[in-house]
Amino acid sequence: MIDFFALALTHGLLALACLRILLRSDLDEEAAPQRPAAPEPPAEPLPGLRTRA
């Protein structure tokens, strides 16, 4: 037999979560996406150290 309480509880919690997400005020904001900062150039190697290619 199906446990109606468990079904009602889980579906109720899912509906509550969906309502809370849909009623958020920041969903209506159309902000421009932030661009990441330009990467830093590689540091100069220290004198006397060899680097392998």
C-alpha cells in the first residue's frame, strides 16, 4: 500500500521549494554577466634556474 503521508510530504516540500524560488526578487534582474579579470603574464624565471621544455 502506498504511504500517502510520505507522498504528500515530499510533493509538498517540492512545491514549497519551487514557490520560494519563483517568488525571489532577484529573478527579475537583468544584470550583465561579469567578465573575469585578465590573466597575469607569467613571471620571469629566476636567474640561474633551468626550465625544461
